Amino acid sequence: MNFDTQILHAGISGDIQTGATLTPIYQSSAFGRNSAEEIERIFNNKASGFAYTRISNPTVAAFESRITEIEKGLASVATSSGMSAISMTLLNILSSGDELISTTSVFGGTLDLYNDLKNLGIKVRFVEEITEEELSKVISSKTKAVFAETIGNPKLNVINIKESARIIHKFNLPFILDNTIATPYLIKGIEFGADIIINSTSKYINGSSNSIGGIITDSGNYKWSAEKYSCLNEYIKFGKFAFVARLRNDTYRNFGSCISPANAFLNLLGLETLSLRMQRHCKNAHTLASFLEKQEGIRSVNYPSLKSSDYFEITNNQFGGKGSGIFTIRLYTKERAFEFINRLKYAIIITNIGDTKTLVVHPASTIYAHSDKETQEKAGVYEDLIRVSVGIEDIEDLKEDFLNALNYINKEYPL
Ligand SMILES: *Cc1c(COP(=O)(O)O)cnc(C)c1O
């Protein structure tokens, strides 16, 4: 099955009993069984079936099975949010005293999470880029994984996944990749060597911002050892399923990070149109970004598929020239940035991305408000920068709207 067919038919599809074309919402907390013996077998993983929705649920399982096939993984676990997907992944493999290496340009919430990990005795060391030289500087016997985003948010730097995987594996570490901005429409990270894929489904997968959710997909390719990952000790016997076995039976279950069946249903529904929406998001973003690049009063436009981007070449090679739906612009001053945002007619002022509607935000005063200036700048956040998540509206309306706002600030707040 190719991608556009997979998003409609892969994994568990519809409902066999009734012929319903969509997997029903099994809005039930628990599942009754015919005998004490049966529930014993299910509860102890000796038989398949459902017992309690915090552990597993048929609607959630349908969503997980479809994502697993799309990502070409071994198994997936859907979570209550993208942040929960990240925290559960890290807590599943890291113990107190361990270290994680992360790129600097990651989502603001992920940076905040790293501070929480510090309180648990887990240290995060940063690299600007995944190169052998940079990794060598921060790696130690305590290092247990490397974390990066395919397209950094909001720096919009693009990682060469194949090359990164090669380097990370040279150090015998697992490569955890947050693919939220690129989505499996642009790239399936496992095919390029990433070991664990994280998607915040709240964004493009859901597509119309109606539910928060996340999903973890394990490739099953990394060889976990009990000596290096003490918390996986009991699960090493499951071989390539070790990571997912601990996640499902322990970390995810005990931290209680399950997604609701209703949200899993909405994600399945959103997923059906991911390809069509992404085509439009990419096209609109490219058109609007290159249009703005030609105007007066803009310090810079940053979008991966523009010729002016440092990542133009890798965007071409890795994503076939598509750059996802997000670009940033710098307008010289915070005042101009604020006035520009306030002047836009269609763009919603909001800390979100990946909606069908165009969204705009000033990251420095919102998502990155808790980070110091140095951290902000390493993540590509500046006082005069605004982030635009381009929707699927008519492009002529968007061009007109952005041009009007720009003309206004150029006139009222001249440089
Ligand atoms: C939004 C986002 C997250 C967090 O996802 P939530 O569903 O909001 O918890 C993680 N990583 C990236 C790249 C994101 O854009």
C-alpha cells in the first residue's frame, strides 16, 4: 500500500461486526469478560483483548496500528499529548544518573521538560548539530540516547536523518526523532535510520485542532542491553519488543498517560486527509514565504524550501522540495512584530501549529517566555520574529492579508 492508501486503509479499518466504515468510539473505561480465567489471561498478557482503557482500548488500538504501518515501525503507543509521548519515551529508558543528548533547537515544551528531568537526576547535554565532532564533546558512559526534531520548531532547521542516524549509531545510541512538523507525509524517519519516532498528533495528524494527543512509534531496531539500560532489565527478554513492552506494561500505564477513545477517533479521522492537507499547507507556505521575501520592511523570511534557506538542499533531497507549513519572518522590532500580528485579518493569534486555518504567534513572549535569551537564540527565537503556520485557505486571500499588515507597519512604524 502506498501512503495515500495507507492513511485510509492500513491496520485495523472500520468495524467488522456492523460494517461501519469508521472504527467506532469505544467510550468505555473497562471491558467485561466471561470468566475469571479469561480476565486473568488478558491482564497478564497471555491472551489478546481489552481490560481497562488506561492500558489499551479498541479505538486507540486502531489509531496505533495505522500509525505503525504508516511509519513502518514495529509498534506504537498513543498518548494523551505530544509532551506525554516525549516524557514517556525518555522515562522509559532513562534512570537517575543517566544523560541525554539533545539538539538545541527543540520545541519550547521539550526544553521545559528537560528542566524537570534535572530534578529526577537526568542531565541533558546540548549540541547545535548532530556531527561526530559535536557528539564527541558531550558524550560519556552515562549517555543513553540522542533526541532531535526533523524540522526544528521554530528555527526551521532541517536534520539530515540518514547521516544523523549513521553518526548516532556509531556511538551505539538510540536516535529519538520528533517528527511533528515534517509528519510521515514528508518523511518516514524509521526508513532513514531513526529508532523511535514521536508525533504530536495535536498538529498536522489531527489537522483541525480538535484534540490533544501524541504517539510513539518504535522501530524495534535498537539493541537494548540490560547493562546499559537498567530500567529495561525485566523487558530485555522480549528482544526487539523490549522498549514497547516496558512502555505498555509499566511507564505509560503507571504514569497514566493514555489518550481518550474520542480523541483517538478524531485523530484517525484527521489522518485520512493528512496527505491532501499537507500538499496544500506546503504549497501555500512556499508561495506566501516567497511572496513576502520580495517585499520591503522584512528583515528575513525563513522557510526550508526557499533558496535562501541554509536547508534548501537537504529539503530538496529529503522531502522532495516540500518544506511543511511553517515559516518565520523577522520584522526588525518587537513593536512592528506585534502590530503586524494584530493587523492580520485571517490569521488567528494563537500558540498552535498545524491547523487548517492560518495561525500566527510571537514565540519570544509566549512559548519561549520561560527560556533565557541565549536559549531563545539557539532555538532561533528573536524579539522581532513571528511564526506563521500557514493554513489551507485561498492563497490570494492570504497574500492580500499579509501584504496589508506589512504596508500598515511600514507606514505607521517606519524603519
Ligand atoms: C506541539 C509540539 C509538541 C508537543 O505536543 P503537544 O501535543 O502540544 O503536547 C512536541 N514537539 C513539537 C515539535 C511540537 O510542535
